[in-house]
Amino acid sequence: MIQPHRAYKAVFLDWDNTIGDFSHAAEKALKQIYEEQHLNRFFPSFETYYTIYHEYNLYLWDLYGENRISKEELQLERFCYPLRQMTPQSKEYLLTDNALIELARTIGDEFCRLTTEYFTLMPYAAEVIPYLAARYPLTIISNGFVEVQYQKIDRSGLRPYFRHIILSEEVGIQKPQPEIYEKALTLNAIQACEAVMIGDSFSSDIVGAKTAGIDQIWVKSENTPLLPNQSATWIVKDLSGVKELL
């Protein structure tokens, strides 16, 4: 049941997979890289490679959010790990440690370039962001890396709608740490009870905002399971549901 609108003074939003469809761009980029780098030498199918990458990448992002690994470790290890799990079709395809790292770096460089090139918006983002901006000051809070995140935001055509953009790399604080949300509150000169956070990641967006005392709108796709210990102020299946709340 939809709750009554609340008198918020600002709206905070995640970027990747909330406004920008990073997952789609990432899969498309990796499929092209898989073909161009002939990774079928090592994996029985692209689906096998992508599954290994995707699951380990999520794990690494959680570690990054907890300050347990560096940006550089995340960027390299997410592409090294799948290669270490490979089963070459013949001995001639075996990679030395140096060759594996070099290939992982090549994949990483291409991945950053292609995910920007293949950028698209999430459903309803082009409609909902202007709607929200006409009613509230908007602030992006993202753990995305500086060298690609601003490019994606600019490419979206939505940048004029955001009053503030907070990237964790620039402020030295990652979601879900409450300090990054407190930074957004300070920039908007408001208290926690006067803001709401919209995001797709329970561990980063929802837990972080909740810890900071900020209401949350969890954009939870139908493919994402709801675990017994998970809750948010509101849960919607896509951005269209936000218009009913704000």
C-alpha cells in the first residue's frame, strides 16, 4: 500500500543500476571483449565467463565499500579472478602470471571504455528525474569511479537536474558508510529526517541511508530476492513507483 507523501527537502539517488543501466552495459561490453580477446580459448561459453565475473565482482564491491580493498585492487582482481578459473582447451593457451595480469588489464581498460559507450538509462529514468528535480534538490551519491562516472552522467543528458554529485572516490568515503550520507545532508543544509535515498543496492544504498537515519526507497527488481532480514521505508520494482511516493 502506498504511504502518504512526506515533506522531504531533498532527494538523494544512486547512479549505477538506479538511473544508469550499468548491468546491461557491462554485459554487452564483456561479450564484445570475450569475442575480441578470444576468451573461448579458456571458457566453454560467454555465460560461464560472465557468471564467474559477475558474482566475484559483486563480492569485491562489497569489500571496497567496507574499505577492505583499494580501487586498484578491485579494478584488476575482478578481471584476474575469472582467468584464474579458466580451463584452457590446450596447453598452448596456458598463461603465465604476468601474461594473465596483462590480459586482465587489457580487459579492464576496454571494459571502462565500452561501458561508457554502451551507456543507457534505466526504465523511466528520463521521465522520473525531471519530475523529481521540479520538486526537490537532487544529489547523486555514487561509489562509481571518477574517470567513468562523470562521462556516464554527462552522456545521460540528465546532469543539469542534479544540484550535487558526490563520488566516493573524491570524498574518500564509500557507501554504505554513513559519513557519505552526512556529507550530502551538509551540502543540502538539511537534517536526516528531511531526506530520502533512492537506490537499487540493499547493502550500499539502503543499509547506508538507514544507518544515517535517512528514509529509503529501494528500487528492487523482481529478479532480486527479498531476504527475511531486509527491509526499507518503501520498496518499488522500478523508478515509476517513485512518482507515487514523492
